[in-house]
Amino acid sequence: MTTAPAAADFPVLWPVPTRWADNDHYGHVNNVAYYSFFDTAVNGWLMSATGTDIRELDAVGVVAETSCRFLAQLSFPDELRVGIAVEKLGTSSIVYSLAVFRVAGRRGGAGRPEAGRDDSRDELVAAASGRFVHVYVDSATRRPVPIPPEIRAVVEPLTA
């Protein structure tokens, strides 16, 4: 991706708060935290969308590949939205297209929107874009297996 992603390109915008511990000595969110934002958003959304504790399924998604391109600095207490889309849906794997957006003009209180506030009007500024590959494996043997039907049902609508 050569241009900054747009929030409109992502069917899901999942809120993820920055934490005090995410900032490094230089006063900005450290690069490793972005991978945590991706992981938290994808798995949090999967649990919410399926209504299932995905850790209790017979197959679990393990991360086989991840990447991140940094576009803008973040700092605690920025409010974030992680855009989630599906680049490719296979038999046993899902390739997610992801982006981290900072909610412009708002700091702190992530996860606690103001009463009656319409978050859809917030300006979202791209801070990073990434890729995340889940391969589904049997919980016991760790051998690849088909994506569980609960997961496939909620992921299919996100395919480009």
C-alpha cells in the first residue's frame, strides 16, 4: 500500500486504547505496541462478532505472519480505532488487512464515549497499516484444520 489507508476501506473499526506503558523513552507509542493493537482488535472483534470465547474452540488461530508500516506517531492517551478487513479467506487461513487510526482531537477515555456522542463523525487519522495472517490449527495437535464455522460466518462478509 503506497498511500495512507482510509477508514472507509474497513468494514470494522474496533476501539483499542493506548496504555501508559505503550509509550517509550522518546514519548511515543513504541513499535511493538502496534502488533498488540492488531492482535487485540482482531481477537476482540472475533469474540464479539461470534458471541463465542474463541479460546474454547477445537481450532485456534495462530499468527503465522504479521507486518506493519508506520505512518504517523501515536502517544498515550490517544484514542484509536483499528480497521479490520479481509484480504484473503482460505480453507485454514485468513489474511487480514489492518490499519491503526487515531481519533483526531480526542485524548483519553478510550472505551468510554461521551453520552450521546456519535463516533461516526470523528475524524480518523491513519497512523499505521498492516497485515495479519491467522492459520487455524487443532488445539491439541497444532496441525492445520479448516476455519471453524463460527469464525468463517463472521469473516466472510469482510472480504474485499
